[in-house]
Amino acid sequence: MPRYYFHYRTDDELIRDTDGSDLPDLDAAENNAAAMAKAIVERAASTGGDTRLPRSIEITDASGEELLYLVFWAGPKVGDGPVTPVEPATVH
């Protein structure tokens, strides 16, 4: 099973995933990155962070080859409900 690495990037820094995750394919890695993105936006919202700042998760393989970028942010809050993340768009 291939190992994928999920590096988290903000405007200020790149946090490298040094452990990686064994997943069956790139689609599974993309789904994992989307779940991570959702958790990051929810955490920012719950701690008063700016959810509108663009962030990304860069997926690489074990050799460091860049496979996919997932860029995400949450739109402005509308109404009294919780912040809803924008569905991530990816390019394979």
C-alpha cells in the first residue's frame, strides 16, 4: 500500500508530515486531506481564528513527488448557524 504525506501550508509556514499514512490510492489520500481540511477550519472557527484565510494541504508520495494540492478556506458566516467549510477543489 502506498504511503502518502500531508504537508500543511499557511501563508506563514509549511508544516511537514514526517510520518505519512498508508492508503490504498490517491482518491483515498484526497478524502483524508479533505477531512483534515474540515477539521482545521472547524478548529480555527472554535478558537476565534480567521477561517477565511486560504490554506493548503500538499500531498506527496514517499519520494517527495507532489501529487495533489488541496486549497481550502471557509466562506463568511451567514446567519446564526455554524461556519460551513467550502468544498475543497483539487487538481490531479
